[in-house]
Amino acid sequence: MRSMSCDIVVIGGGGSGLVAGARAATLGRQVIVLEKDKKTLGGGLNMASTMRTFGSKWQKERNLPDTTMLYLRNRMDETFWRIDRKLAANVIRGTGRFFDWFEEIAPEKAADFDVGRYVFDNPEDGPLGPQSGGHGLGAKKGSGRIFVETCADKLRELGQEILMDVVTEKILVEDGKVTGVIARQGGEELNIACKAVILSCGAWIRNPEIVAKYYPALAAAQPYMGESPHMNRNYTGDGLKLAEDAGVLMDEENRTIRMMGPMTMCRSRVMSDMSASRYSIYINAEGRRYICEGSQMRLGVFDSGSVQLEQPEGKVWVIFDENTLAKTIADGDDQPQPEVPMPNMAGHFPKTLEEAHAEMAPALEKQDGVTFRADTLEELAEKIGVDPAALKETVDTYNANCAEGMDWDCFKPTSWLAPINQPPYYAVKAGLGTDGAFGGVIVDENMACKAKDGGLVGGLYATGDICSGRFINMTGIKKQIINDMSFAVSSGFLAGSGAAEYTK
């Protein structure tokens, strides 16, 4: 056994944990960060680019409009005022306070940020604020990676310990207050005496028992959906058991998984982009249409993914033919576009059918189970594994609606109707992704963990995806007041500040 001591132990070296640890360290506290991964720090924050920031000095110096109150009212209305108002206000304020602190510890990096909006924001109330990075080749390094690197560097600069390949086994609590942590690094047990612990353990998307309990439909769909960048191998829900054993009040009502779909990223850009064509149709494993196409543009890719999850095993295909492909190409750049650019909905097509065929050919020749071509609908159905009679009936009904000019099945706009009646016929597997699993630990407005017998667990804080409070579960759909990246940095800043004050 190796005995150690410090003021604060941070369990989890993801983005919010590094922010929390670095913030506490800059306030003079001795910090030890325990990370389960053997090599990598930062978790999901490494992939994040844009965020929401409210009330920072950076914004005021650039005379950017302050939409804080409008934004808060709108998000509270959308969540039916079921969010704790103190928590909502503090988390929103925390975004600006975090960036002010970041500017203090890394002024040259903060100065390199640009004015922009969070990638999924509504211009009406979404704040203009500091952004770095974006989507596509040549984009600047994303904000998330910058924050991860800055906070890790600051911890090392201040002489704090970051221990990798560590599994935390228990949070020690006596008389309602944190006294230490028991962990294991390889074959060595670590006994760390401390005054406070910050739980930053990430999501629970990799815990099959928890997923099956709260989202049985996802458990059934996972063999079809494959991997997602937000299914980090370390997101096994360890923090939930640690919190529960430490006496934390746990949230059983609002734990959510946020879905993404339909996602048609494949080897052919043309076939991938046909999910954005107004003329394609979407079918499920029963060979039936289930929604008005272009759902990602109307609902957004997250709520549209929740609808896809409700289909048998989450299976969906985009169906089109030579006629609808030709009409899409003829439309040129006049394609329906989502408000937020999606990698599978760029909508930029070749000028001719011949060019499209040439571009699609390599992907179709791979026969990788994602892209398909057939001379008849029955043959296409056989290839994708749906009932041929059902698919034929679906397409016949759709074509009849096209002839009438009224889509009585899924209510597509008349101008989007074009019959699928000219071979060859094509199908693209539409994947189902996840943006993560959220919630479980109930916190107050300062990210302090509430105790199941009332009050708070003294010295115990939580940050990031493991926290409930900033969202509600509305029939399985996550409705939130702030996005994940903004909450990660804000909750990390608040928890680091709170733990530093508690251990003064």
C-alpha cells in the first residue's frame, strides 16, 4: 500500500476534472488527479470545438450583446421550469467566470479565440462569444483540446500529481465528510488522505447493465449502430457506484442517453449526401417509412435520432433510385440544408449522373454492408434484409402519393415528391449514434453532492456528464439548459472553486 495525502482528489482526468483540478490548484490547494486511462487525458472534451459563454470580460471588451436573460428564460420554458433556478443561473454564470479565469492563466491563448456561436445555437438567443476550431479540414485546434492542454500544463507547472492507469475503488466518508480515497494503480493500492473529492468520472454509456435498465431499446440497437466517438471505453459508470456508496442522493428519474441519427457516413459522398435529398425516403427494418424525410433538418440530429431508436433494433435505410438521384443532381446547390452543417448532409453533388455513378462505384464494389444497389426493389430488399413485399408495397404507396401530389403517409411537402420507379435502386445504411449518457448524481448549484439523508456530503463534488440537474428526461429525450462542453468547463470551474473554499 502506498500512502499519500493532499487537499483535493479529482477522480477522472477528463475535461471537467482537469478544469476542476487546475482551478483548485491556482487557488493554492494541493491536488491529485486520478485517471483510469493509461495514456490519454481530456476524454470527450478533446473532440469539442464550440461552446456557449455568458458574461465574460472577453465578450464585454468586444461589445458583444448580452443574451443571458433571454437565453435562460427560453431554456427554462423549454424544460417547463423543472430545472433548479439557482443551479441554472450559477452554471450559466460559471461559463463566463471560467473563461475569465482561463484568460488569466493563458492570456495568449485566449487572445487567439474568434467571435462565433456554438455550433447548434439559435441566433436569436445564443450568445456570441469566444470560439476556437470548427469542423472540416484546416480548422483551428478546438476549444476543448486547448482547455485540456492548458489545464494539464497548469497542474504540472504548479507541482500537482496526475496519476494514470488508476482505478478508484472507494471514497472514504466519516461523519458525513470525505476523509480519503482508496484506489489501485496496477498491483499497488493507493490510500490517499484528503479533505475533498471531485467526481469527474464521465458517462455510463459503456455499462451494459445501466444502459439496459434505462434504455432497453438502445441495448437492442447497439449491435447494429456500431461504435460512436462518444462511447469512450472508460465511460463505464464507475462514478455512480462510488457516489452511491458515499451516501449521495442519486437521480433515478432523469438519466438520459442522447441519440444521433440517421447517420449515413459511408465511402461514397454522393450516397451519404442522399440522406439530405428531398426526394429520398427512409425505411425501417419492416420495410416501412416511419417519418417525413429530412428529419435531421426539422428536429435536429439528436431528436431525429430518438425517433430512429424507436424503430425495430434502430435499423433505418435511405432509399433512392436513378430518377430521384437525377432530380437531386438537377437541383444543383439548391438542396435543403440543415441549420447546422452535418458531415453526412453536405448536399454538394456532381454535375452529371455519369460523374455520380463513377463516384459511387468504389463504395458499391466494396460490398461492406453499408451501400447497396439492385435492379429491382425485391432484390434490394433481400440485400438489406427486409421483407421484399413490404418494401414494394411501401414504394408503390409512395409513388401513388407522388402522382396525387399528397403524401398521406408521412406528409412530405408536395415539391419534394418524386416517384421511385427507375432502376437501379439504391440503399444506404443509416447508422445510429450517441452523444453520450448523462446524469445520476444530484448536485446543488455549486456542484456539491447532495446526501440521501438530507443536506450535503461534506467535501464531495461532481462535474460533467455524471451530474443530473441541467436537463430533464422528457419521454427519453434530453432537454437541457446548456450543452455538454459548456457544462463541462462551467461545472469544473464551480467544483474546483467550491472544493478550494471548503478545504481552506
